[in-house]
Amino acid sequence: MNNPDRSGQPARLAALKALGAIGRGQRAEEALHQALAGSDLDRRDRALATELVYGVCRWRGLLDHYLASLSTRPLAKLDPEILDLLRLGGYQLLKLDRVPDRAAVHTTVELAKRRTGQAKAGFVNAVLRALARAEKRPSLPHRDRDLAGHLAAALSHPRWLVERWLRELGEEEAEALLRADNLPPGLCLRINPLVIGRDQAMALLAKAGAEARPGLYSPQAVYAPGLSRAEAEGLLPAKAAAPQAEAAQVVGLVVGPRPGERVLDLCAGVGGKTTHLAELMEGRGLITAVDLSPDRVRTGRAAAEQRGLGMVRYLQADATARPIKGLDPEPFQAVLVDAPCTGSGTLGPRPDLRWRLGPPDPARMAALQSRLLLSGAGLTASGGRLVYATCSLFAEENQEVVEAFLAAHPDFSLEDPRPFLAPSLRPLADPRGWLQTRPQSHGLDGFFVARMVRSPG
């Protein structure tokens, strides 16, 4: 590489800006979108920026293990941007084989000069040059003497979470889960059967030279791992596809909405599951989508309008309130409570999340989830169904919330979800009446779904 500074440097700057926003609490997806918005980066540079941001988030634990030993100052006392620069360069050295070590160090140091000045750039240069020499890197914690420490560093997860998985799952299963979290997810689409069949959609993608394969569990899922969302949607008819993880699609299948029904999506977010429910209802009936955030309501309403789903009505309101302001009190035949959660089942596609979670979070979220489930129950018609879902692997947010609710509400009972699932997914349903997908077992995000029915009369 004759001049590594001229190759991918704008992408590295965009990645650095995104990492700074993530450090200030912004979600990686939003931070990257803002860093790339309005930029003139080409497809290759956008892909590099995306790889760098998610790669640094995914491997932060391993990077910090090495950097902490090589730095003459504690990482916690470094300027946040200097630490982001070290992680950015370190990720390229350790994990990005296509970038030569010399280029990884040079481009990072040049970026440091522009952003922080010559003196701090010299510090960055010294640490990264040491990291580039394998013999200078510290060893990982010894597996036999400190299994949790070894896995936390080697597989880049917070130690408290590793210790929890070891207690609950055992060594082999816990390590498999940690490794699954570090597999970069490919694009999964939900094909809209009102516009195009799944086989036809895959044929169009294949004709354009793109890899496409069907999902195993959702009849609408198509994986296109080599494409971005925009590229995939550009190869298909308008309104034919939307990005959605296959495990998330399973939630809508468990709800099983029928054309003409009144359906309530109590925690609708930006409307991914809402539009799926509308597709399953063939565009007929009424869906009321409630969310507390005005921004999510605007985004969800726009998504429904763009897809021509006039049956969807969005409402900005507090779903824990009783009654919910502005909501028609007539009971609904199906209620989905896709509750806010820790997201512990989605640490693969959302690697930044693992560094924001803490031990108290599952119990804290469970309190909110219980209130939302109670609110949804009060809006479920006699004989209607109430579906509770999270993207968590923690029992406090899942089985324990459902069991406590059922103990206090004998007019509700669990219903076997298997009749509403693809045959390949039915064996994964628990005999007690819920379903839990796991990254290490099923190659899916970790989702929990329980379908309950209210006694008639």
C-alpha cells in the first residue's frame, strides 16, 4: 500500500465519530447512521466504517485487555477519543486481516494527529506499535485458574455476564453462547406475501448475483448476507421486503392474527412487528400500535403509510397507564406485549449493548414488564389471546414474569404455541407453553414468547 493514509481514511473518521457517540450513550445503529448521513462515502467506505464500528463494539473486551497492559496510563483516565482511537487501531491489528499492520497503525496515528495533536498521536503510535508485536501482547487469564476471566477477555463479554452464563448454562453451553454473540449477523428480510412470494423474491436476488437463502423457521424469512438493506430493497419490488430478524418474525406467527380482527400492539416501537401483523392479516382489520416515544411513533406511522397499511393506527401514550389515554376501551381479540427488555438475546447484532448492561438490569426491567403485561391483560377480550415477548435470555424477564402474572390472574392460561409455528420450530416450544430461541442452539437471536388465552365469559 503506497499511501495508506489515502485508503479508507474518511471511513475511519466516520467510525471514530460514531464510536464517540456510542460512548456518550447512543445506540450503535443510530450513531453510525448519523455519522454516515449526508456523507459522500462510497459503498466500500461505508462498509468499512460499519465493520469498524461494530467490530470495535464486539471486541472491546479483548481490545481493552491488551491495551490496558500496553498503555502507560489507566484506560479509564484516557481522553475518550484517544481510547476510541486505540480501539479503532487495535481492532484493525487484531481482527481485520485485510488491513496490513503498517497501514492500521499509520492511518490511526494520522487520524490522531488531526483530532488530538502531535503529542497525543505519539502516545497512540507507541501503544499500537507495541500491540502490533505479538510478543509484546499480554497473555489472557489462564483458563484453568480463572475460567470466567479467560472467557470474558478472549470472547469479549463483561465478566459478570460470563459468570452468570457459566452458573446457569455450564461451561460448554456458556462458551457456545459467547461465541455465537461474536458472529457478525447477515441481513435477514421479511418478505411481504401480499406483494411477492418468497421463492420469487429469492430468484430475483439470485438473478442479480446476490446470495439468498430461506429461513428455517419463518416462512417469510430470507437471508441475504452480502447485501445492505438498501441494496436488497433495490432489487425487489416496492414494499416487498423489510429487514427483520427471523426470531422477531416468530413473534408475529405466535400471535397468529386473522384478517378482520382488532389487534393491539402495546409496545410497538418503530413498527417492525406491527407491519408484520398487518401482512399476516392481509391488510384487513384494525391494528392499534401504542408507544411512549414520539420519535418512534412518527417512524412507525411513516413505515405503515409507506407500505400502504391504512389499517394501522398509531397512538403516542404511556402503555402502563390505566386507562391508556386516547385508546378505545373496547377489548381486543389479540394483544401483543413486546416488552422493553435488556436485549440480552441480541448481543450479536447489537454488540454495544453488552457494555451497557449491568447485574441489576434484569430485575429492573421485570418490574416494568409486569406492569405492561397487566395493562395488556385488561385490554384482552374474553376468549382473546395475550402474547408476551422479549428479546432476553434472562428468566427474570421471561418465565418468572409470566408465572407471576398467571398466578395472580386465573382467568388467563398458557396456550400451546406449536400449532402457530412452522414444523421445524415446533420442537423448540416448551411443553409448558412458551418458546425460547437461543443464538448458540438455533442460530437466531434469543427471543422469548408466551401465548396466553383469556377464559370466555
